[in-house]
Amino acid sequence: MATPTPTNPSPDHLTGWDELRRAADQLQLEIHLGSMELRDRWRAFVPRLRHEIAELEKLVRGLREGLEHEDP
């Protein structure tokens, strides 16, 4: 049997590369799907975040007005 080389790979060598390629493809798919899920979750979260920021701005404005009207 010939020794495997880059130009003459063994069947086991090819199987290893095929498995590695499949694992890399699977990982790439999972990353893609995960990024899509993360994007969807972020889009759902943004309106809530904006609402909370608006509420905090109201609170800060109220505190400032309260401090302005305090007697020294």
C-alpha cells in the first residue's frame, strides 16, 4: 500500500477531511441560525428598551424639576 501524500491521500485521510468539512459546515449553519435568532430577539427587545429609556428620561426630568422648585 502506498504512503498517503497530499497528491495521493488515503481513504481514511479523505474520510477525516470529509468529517471535518461536514463539522465545519454544520458549525457555520448553527452560527448563521443563531445570529438570525439573536437579530430577531434584538428587534423584539428594542421597543421595550426605547420605552424604558423614555420612562427614565421622564423620571430624571421630574427629579430636576423637583430640585429646581425646592427652597434653599
